Amino acid sequence: MAMAINFITILFFLPLLAINVNAQGPVIYDITKYGAKPGADISQAIRPLSSFKSKEPCKPILIPVNCRINKGNGLLSIMSIISPFLVVEFFDGQGQQAWKQNDCHKNRNCAKLPMNLSFNFINNSIIQDVTTKDSKNFHVNCISSHNVTFRRFTISAPGDSPNTDGIHLGRDTMINIVDSIIKTGDDCISIGDETKELHIQNVTCGPGHGISVGSLGGYAEEKDVQGIYVKNCTFIGTQNGVRVKTWPSAPATLTVSDLHFEDLIMDNVSSPIIIDQEYCPHNLCKKDRPSSIKITNVSIKNVRGTTNSAEAVTFICSGLKPCENVEVGDIDLTYTGNQGPITPNAPMSNPNLSASRIHQCVPLLPNPLNQFIAHLFHILFS
């Protein structure tokens, strides 16, 4: 499937790029000299750059590009770069036709579609001023990277486009995502295992599924997630706000700890706050055993706005490893629907939970366990 092209040249400033290893100044890589033409496929022209690797510090990389690609696993894959400053202008994945054939949301063994941008094994880098549109799969994938900042990203895809996560992270440390606008059909930001010290700030999300830790637990080798900070973010018309999701009956036994969600605005969000340890979309799993993942040290503070769901705060924690040290405070959400007062839903076993200044909330009374939880919520939230 092709991507639109409106720009002619890619400029790469790489003093250590193999095609000009003896250059004294920055290398200029002009794809028009390698067959790129306006309105044409540039797959062959960018092939030498599709897996660029460097073991030494690089001068700034500049890639102003509007382009298309017909073949391959993604538009651009950059690996093993130390200390670059990367500017990418515009990528259009033209995923409309591919989405019709995408069943990954209900088939865990589906064929993987290309992603617009992949950054793997990146260190000490700033990547900014990126616009990516209508990716066939994730817009941005960042794996096994350290000390990377994503700044001023604009990501867009229709709200019903499947698996079009805005930015997906995994096995990363010290990542910053700031000052960005993400509109997708899936998670605006999805956080995989072994992610540590992630800071998300000043991000506007919506449409989409919100900012999600997980899903986690599907693979036995998954490792701990620690230190996730989401601050000063706005969610507009999203399915979720901030969410933690883990699979039940799954082999992984990792710990998810030190999650901090603060100063968030919800605008007509369905589930503003949710911990779901029975995550099982389209019944793709069994629920005969509870999740073996431990969630601990969570704070959710100063969340305001509107929700279209009567259950604004949902905690479905594992019966095997209950949530611990969950602090909820200063939640002020107004229900815009007509199904009764807004309700916290917390059918969890022995939660160590504290709360203060929870507004617009009335507890559920569906069964003895939830009646006990409701009494707890009444004491804590009144």
C-alpha cells in the first residue's frame, strides 16, 4: 500500500554514515539521486537508510520528508544511534485499505502490518516536530532505548482504525513524551514491559483508548514496569483516560510499581480511571486463574472534567495479588449521561487504598463484597 508524496528530498546529516565515512563535514543524502521522484514510490531510494546504525556520536540528523513506501515493514527504521538530534517532518501511512484487513484486535496470531516509524536501541536523543498520519499499525515504536525525548509529535488516525497506537514503548528507560497531540483508534500511548522512568507531560489524547500501561502478562519473560509519570494531560472523547491492563490466567509474574497520574483533564471520557486485571478483549483468553501481576504504589490526583460513563473510577484488581498502596485524591468528574449518579467500581480483594476529596461519586451495592467495598468508598470518599 502506497504512502502519499509531496516532498522531494531527504537530507541526512551523518558524519559517520558508511557511504561517506571520510567526509570532514556532514553527509548530505539526497534521495533524488537514488531514483526518488515526486509522486513515486521511494522504497528503493531510502533502503540504505532503513536500518542505519552508528556506534559513535552523530551530528544532527535532519529528515524533512513527505513520502510513500510500497514495500517493507515500515516507512523508516533507525537503530543504534548515540546522541543525535532528529527532526522528521511528515509521514502518511495511508492505512485505510489495510485497516479493513486488520484483525489483530481479535486475532493474536494475525499478520503484522507495517508501522510508520520505528526507533530501536536509541540513546541520548531528542526526536521532535514529527507528524505521522494513518499508519497501518503503530505510528511510532520505540524499543530498548535510553534517555530519549519525543517532543511536539502530531499523530492522527480515525477513531475506528484498529491497532493504530500513537507511541508504543517497551524495554525503555528514561523516556520523555511532551507537548504532543495524539488522535488514534487505539492507545494514544501504550507502555510495554520493562519500561522504567517514563515521563508523559502536556499531551492531548483523543480520540483513542487513552494512555495505557499494558497490556501485560501475555508472555512469561516479561519484566517489571516501574516509574510511570503522567502529568498535565488532556483526554478528549477517549474510551479510557489512564489505564493499567493485565491478562488473567497469563504466565508472567512481574510487578508494576510507582505509577503516578496527576493534573489530568477528562472531556467526555468513558472510563477516566481504570485498573483492569481481567483484561481479555474479544474473549481471547481464559479467566480460570487471576492475574499473577502485582500492582503497587499508585497515585491518582487532581483529575477533573466530564465522563459519559456512570463508572468513572474502576479498580478490578487481582484476587491472587491484590493491588497495594493505591492513593486516589481530588477527583472531580461530572457524569453527562442519564443512568444515575456517577459510581466508583472496585470489586477487588483487600485493597490497600486511601482517598480524599472524591466528588460526584456514589458507591455500588451489587453484592456482599461490593457492599463492603462500597462502605469503604463511602468512608473514604465522603
